[in-house]
Amino acid sequence: MDQLLLILSQNFMKNALLVGVLVALCAALLGVLLVLRRYAMIGDGLSHVGFGALSIAYALRLAPMAVAVPVVILSAFLLLSLAENNKIKGDSAIAVLSSAALAAGVVASALAGGSAADLNGYLFGSILALEESDVILSVVLSAVVILLFLLFKNRIFAVTFDASFAKSCGVRVKFYNLLIALLTAVTVVVGMRLVGTMLISSLIIFPALSAMQISGSFRGVILLSALFSVAAFAVGLVLSTTLPAGAVIVLCNFALLLVCTVVAKVRN
């Protein structure tokens, strides 16, 4: 216990906890919406776009986050636009964009040579090595995501469950679809420093699926998803003192999903 308290007293651990809890909440809230809309893999697609943007930024000697944030946001809007095209379904749109972005990232990384060495931190996460600027940016963006979600939660709920009915009631469906895409893109970008571009989709999907095993109401799923996400993050961070933090956090989420699945089976 004394060793645990000593670890938690370190500034880098305090920063990791602050950013991690906020990102975990964002991922949990958006994850429920994406899973319900059968868009669970959008996080994976946008993370590949983020990798491509970061690689190009390193190759051109530009600020990585300054490039990744607008590129991922624009890609989220593009995915939404493609998904509304009858000729290109949602999963196909994600596959097309993510594959192209990943390929561009690999080429840019190869062209950049040694200057792309820091990409490893974005690929697999480096939450214990956050700089002060990363912490400030992550806290601000996460707070914006949570605030906008809470502010528009009723309309987002309506659009998620029955877009046609919501539109007939005067709800601006297209606007709220764009809002969901925007919030998802920001969460993915911020989460890349938490668990990395290769694992961020797991942070979005697992808590939502775990909550859906236990609760049958939208409110219950939202609350449980947030609780599970934060709990899995906290446990994973504490256990990862000598292991890759991002991977351990994802494994904790996976273990929680297995437990919730077993509990649901027993209850039924």
C-alpha cells in the first residue's frame, strides 16, 4: 500500500490519472452511441487516419497534434458523408479510408527515417510520459467532449435510436450526426496518447459492450459504461508499473467484458 501511495504521489502519475479518467469517460460515452448505431469500428478507422496524419506531420517537421486533430475531424465528417451514400455502406467507408490513411502513414514514416522514431509513443500509447502541453490539451478537449455530450444528450439519444422520428419532430438530425462524428474524432485524437492508435478503438468499444451485458436501459448503459471504463483504466494504470500501460488498460477492459458476459449468462 505504501508503495502504491508513493507511485500515485508522483507528478507523472497524477497527470496520467487526470488525463486517463477524462479520456475514459469520453470513450465510454461515445462508445455507447457508436455501438448502438453499428459504427463500433469507426474508432479503429479514425485511429488509422490519426497514424497517417502523425506520420506525415513528423515527415514534414510539423507539430503532430496540430495536424492530427483537424485531419481526424475532417475524416470523421467524410466517413459520415460516405456512410450516407447508398453505394458505399458504413463499414466499407471505414475500410476504404482507414486502409488509405494507414498506407500513407507507412510511406511517410519510411520517408521520414529517424525523425519518426517518436511515433512509437502514438502507436502504442505513452500516457506515463505526457508533457505539460499534452496534459493541458487533453484536459481541454476531453472537457469539451463531455460538456457537449451532456448538453445535447436528449437529442443525441433521439437521433441514435430513431433518426426518422427525430427528424419528424424537428430535430436537426444531420447536425447531431456531425456533432457525434466531431466528438468521436476528438476522443480518438486525445486517446492516442493514452493507449495508442492501435488500441484506442478497444477503449471505445469494450466498456459499452460490458455495460450492455448488464443493463437494458440507455441511461443504465451510459452510467455503467462510464464506471467500467474509469475502473478498468485505474486498475490497468496501477498494474502497468513495469508493463506497457495502454496494453494493460485494454486487457483490463477485455477481462471486465468477459466477466460481464458470464454474469449475463448466469442471470439468464
